[in-house]
Amino acid sequence: MYSMTDKLWYGKHPLRWLLWPLAIIYSLVVRLRRGFLLRFCQQQFPVPVVVIGNLTVGGVGKTPLVIALAKQMQAKGLRVGIVSRGYGAKSKYYPHEIGLEDSAELVGDEPLLIAKKTGCPVVISPKRVDAVHYLLDKHQSQIILSDDGLQHYAMGRAIEIVVIDGLRQLGNGLCLPAGPLREKPDRLRESDFIVVNGGGESWPDAYPMSLQPGELTHLASGVFADIESLSSPVAAVAAIGHPQRFFTTLENMGITLKKYPFPDHHHFQKNELQFGEKTVVMTEKDAVKCQSFAADTWYFLPVEAKLSDSFWQALWSHERLKGYI
């Protein structure tokens, strides 16, 4: 379904110009807030903090990139810690270190997925500074990744990696509420790395990233499955920022499907996943929310972020990582 927001932010809907004055006011407030926080409130840390963020509202592929970064840094022998807001989390106490038995409802779907995929300590808190201090005190982390938090300017950072959706890019180029931008496009010039998730050939000085599908996996048992064994068509379920990307991936794999997009971070109830199609295939992010009530005909498709050697070489040689990598 192409929502009104999509039409407004990523199309050429004339309403955007009616909201343009509000976007100007929003942009001014954001700049003033940023200047105040950078000058008076930002905390620095004794280890590098690497922020993986985006300029637009919604998902662009940050979580797979965080997982890839964590694994590469672990392979170099570093103690990696990860902080996150924990969108939609219902924990009563913060900072909260995620346990693998925690529910996605308690800690958020993306942080739980990151913890399961990396084995790193993952700490959520609305105040990311508190989560960073927790990791330093409890785990003596040698490098810290921030899943999102580009606009959390109270948290000092050594490196900023901005992720862009290569298909939707920056939408209509306007700030909220007229467009999808949290900050104006010129903010990109201040970041250390720009990573474009798919279709980034038109972005100068950016590093391309692709999301490579892994093995289709049976949700209840964790056993790999053959695509040919699925009854067709399947119900394709995605509660992510850009569901069409997931649907396209399935179609490129030769899977016949019917699309069922849900709002990003949607917490599923079992009765919401009863469709006319016998088989359900969902994203891995959605799977962590459905594990406890998985039916026998439910599957998920993991994806892995792939980046060029030139990106990794540029990252490891960054001057602010000298002495750590």
C-alpha cells in the first residue's frame, strides 16, 4: 500500500509546499538545538564511538550494517559494545542490557536482533550517554557502535556513518513535516562516511552496500528450508521501514508471493498472521517478535550487509581509529 505519507515525502504531492513553511521552522529549531548541545552538553569518551545513523525518518538498512561492523571489529579482537534507543521498548529501568531471553516487546526488535546476531553486549537507553557509560563500566568496551543516534548530539562520537536508501534516497529533499528529512541534506558533508543501501551509483564519494539474502529458515526449529518446498504463493510479511525492498528480494529469488506490509516495528499478535496463503515468510527482524508463537508453516529470510573492500580499508585507516584497530 502506498500511504499518504509516501506520496507526500517520496512523490510530488502538491501538499508538500503547503507544509514547507513548517519545514523551515523545523529546520531552524534543529540547527539551534544542535548548536546548543554541541557547545554545552556533548560528552566525550575514552574510546571511539561510531554512530550509524540516517537523515531520513524510517528504516534504511542501519541494523544489518551495525551487525556487519560489529562482526568485523570482533574479528580484529576488539571488545565491541552496542548502544541503541530501543524503539518501543517497555523496560522499566534504563540503561538495560539485553539478555537473549528478553522479548522484543521489552527491549525493541532491532536491539534484540543485534544481540542475537553478534553476541556483543547491547544496551538500550533513551539517553545513549548513559548506555555508553554502562558499557565502559561493566564491559570495558574498546569500541562502541551506536545503532542510530546521529541526531543525539549529547553523545560525542569519533566517526559518523550515514546510511541512505539508494531507492528512495532523500525523498523530496524537504525536512519534516513536508518531507522525510530530520536534517537538511548539507548535513551529509559533515559525516565521515556515506553508505548507500542499493542503487547508489549516483552518489559521489559514497560507498555502496547491498543486502544479500541468506538461507530461508524455519522459524520454529531454525532449520534451513528449500524454496521449492514452499506452497505457492506465500504470504510475505514485513514490518520494516521499506517493506518493498524485502518483497523485491523474495521475488528475485523466484518466490511467488502476496504482499502484507505492516508499520515499522509493529508488534504482531498470532491472529494477525492468519492469511489465505498456507505459508508465511517474514523478515528476520519480524521473526524475533514471533518466535514464541511461531506456527509450523512460518519462515524468515535473513539478510547480510555486504560492503566493498574500499569501505573497510577507509574505515580501518581512519585517523580516529589509530591505536584501536
